Amino acid sequence: MNPLLARPSGRGVSMRGTAMQIPSAPSLHVRWLDLCLFPLVAACAPAPSPSSVTPTASGPAQRAAITAYHGHTSTVFAVAWSPDGTRMASGGNDSTVQVWDARMGHLLVKYTGHTGTVYTLAWSPDGTAVASGSDDSTVQVWNASSGQRLFTYSGHTVGVRALAWSPDGTRIVSGGNDNTIQVWNATTGQRLATYTGHLGSVWAVAWSPDGRRIASGGNDSTVQVWDASSGHRLLTFTRYTAPVRGVAWSPDGTRIASAIQDGTIQVWDAKSGRHLLTYRCQTAPLWAVAWSPSGLCSASATGNSSDEQQRETMQVWNATTGHLFISYPVPSSAGEASGTFTLAWSPNGTRIASGGADTVVHLWSAPLCMP
């Protein structure tokens, strides 16, 4: 399945989501499995240079309990935890956003205001609203409990690929196929700034933890860092040889990790722009990267796998050494190669959510990443 294939775009319409309690239903249910993860092979051995690390396994084979949410009918491109970790939002190629009770697995709200693929999601810092970006060229903000649409931002001329809510809750940044980054007032919907430094579609945006900077990445194979107030471009990382699909700030704001379509994670010093590490143990494209809340680990999502390994995969890495902690082989419901396109770490660091071409939202037990 081509992950770039989206439904025809159009303008979103205002619709009210439906809250549902579904304790046990065949199409929407929670499935608990024990998956014994295989030991990682010796082919992933540490490289001599600290700036280019091929990972090794640390510790014995691990087990992970899986929760599966079955609500989408097509590829899942976005997952996001509520700030308190009690709810999970997911969006995808079926043009819906679904909000789940992360403890019981019940579907709480199904938002149907978009008319194109939903590629990106973000919760407001207070947990009351969700912003969603779509191939219909809009960013829509809606009440996370009722599904009632609050605002529609229509400044992009083509599909929206990425968005993020500022830490203080006052602004939303979005990036799209029109090569622009746009910053919005999260209360009024007024556009505050437009950044035009990228030469291709913008696939990833992220606020620094202090809200002063924005990192972005896209099809021009660069990661750029912007002053969030002035719009001045501070840094451009140009080491890449393939499109950038994900960017993430470390919790302390000192590092930026990027997921590259060439199968690597690149880590940079966020202040100086100095390259720190390269993580590689995949030949398939990487589509997303996320830091653990402690900042000691990072997780990556692998896209279309090879015919020899017809599984979706997700990896967790030691963020300091680049060694691979664990690799999760996601059971695919399809008989052909698919991929994992999105992931998110729970606020308390105990679980990781992922979504991909198998249409399922998976919740995993995360390895212990504590000081």
C-alpha cells in the first residue's frame, strides 16, 4: 500500500463527534497478547566512531504486552496521547479522528469533520481540545470530549502534513505540502507568521520545550530551526541525503532527533547544530521519532519493510549511546509488506502507541528508561 496515497482533498465541514462507550464489540475491542520478542542479532554491532552508531542489543530478550484498538478502516498516520495519559487520539486515511480511553480501550469520540486523510494530531496542553491536520488543506480544532469543532485554519493551499501545539497553549504551528510553516493563534485562529525556508513539503514540526524555537523537516532533506517569535531561521541541518519524516526535541531542549527516509535517526545539538549521533539498524525508511519523557531513550517507527521481513517494526534506542534496547515486530494483518508510520510515548513513560498500514493502533509496554 502506498502510504502517500490520500483521498481527494476538499474543505472540511463542521460536524459533531459522537461519544460512544463500547465495552465489548467485535470491530472495536482490546486484544491483549504476550509477544516474545526475538533476541537482536550480532549483525547490529557497535561502530567505532561515537558519531555514527550501529546499535547492539542490551540485555536479554524482552516481552511486551500489546493492546490493539480496532476502529480505523485504513492506514493510521497519527497517534497522540492526552497530556494526562488517560486518552489516546488516532487519525488516518479514513478521514476520521478517534479518541480512546487508554485504560479500558473504549472509543469515546469519533470526529468526522475532515474530508481528506488525517496526517497529524496534537492535544492542547490542558487536554480539552485536539488539533488535526489533513490532506483537505485545513487544520481543525475541536472539543476533545464532545467532538464539536471550534475553529478551522485554512491558510495552507494544499495538504497539511504536520502540526504541534505550543507548550503554553497559545499557538499552533503547522507545515504542509505548500512548503510553508504557519503559526496560528490557538484561540482566535488568526495567522501570526509564515515561514518559507523549505524547498519541499514540510512533513514535521515540533516546538522546543520552552516554546521559543520550532524545528521542522521535510522533502528538501533538511532540518531547520526557527525563532518562534521573530521567524528568523537559526539553524539548518543539511547532512541528510533523503527526506526528513519526523523531528523531536529532547525533553531538556538540548538535542533534536530526526527520522530520515534512508533508515537512520540523526541527532544534533540544538544550540550549536553539531552532529552528535547516527542510529542505524534498518534499511527501510523511518517515518517517526519520539523521546521518552526521561530523555534517556528514543523510539523510531519503520515504514514499508522489505519482502523478506513483512512486518511493521518499532525500535527503542539508548539516546546517549545509540545502542538498540528492543525492537517490536508489529503483527501485520495484511499479507504484504506494510509499515509503521506514527508513534508516541505516554506521558508517564510506561507505554508507546504506534499506528500504521494494518489500520490498528497498538499500545506497547515500554522498556524502563529512567535515571
